[in-house]
Amino acid sequence: MSQVHHTIDYVEINVSDMAAAKAFYEQAFGWVFNDYGPTYAGIRAASGDGEVGGLDGTGTPGPGGPLVLLFSDDLDATVAAVTSAGGTITAGPYAFPGGRRFEFADPSGNVLGAWATS
């Protein structure tokens, strides 16, 4: 995995319960993790080459941090996956100039978003 200048390279998500957070992101989005002990798990890149972020069990989770947006090929299916995995929809889905998006809270209270071109 090569890094690209001025692009998002890594995102850390603070979580209050590592097992619950991993289960949520695995179920909702199919994420796979590299475990580095009980308080940190790296989020593997979709390509399998490197990591794009991590779950940090030592920080303080909650809304108000950077809004991380995930891309979705099927926004309605992503909404269903989030709610099925135990997430809470906090906004949307709604239209915006680039397509549609929604925001959600994970089981630790972190607010993220997902968007699609249509």
C-alpha cells in the first residue's frame, strides 16, 4: 500500500468496548482487523495490503471528532447493515450535491457517515 500526498492515510476510532466495536464493524462493513493486544486493532485495507486505520480502546469515544465518511455502492443496504449491526442512524439518508449520505453512531457513540453517488 503506497501513501498519497495530502490524502487521508489513517483514521483512529476511539472505542469503549473493543469486542463490541470489532463485531459492529465486521458485521456492518466486512472490515478485518490486525490485533495488537486488548486495546488496539488495526483496520486492514480492503486490498489486504496495509492498514487504513485502527480501533483505539485507550481513548475517549464520542461524537464531535472528525467526521469519517465511508463510500457505499448501495446506500440503502448500508443503512440496513448499520442498523442490523447495532448502529443508530443520526441523520438521513439525505441528498447532497454529490449524491446521498447518512450519518450514524456506532455502539461506542462515534459518529461516522456513508455516502453514495446516487
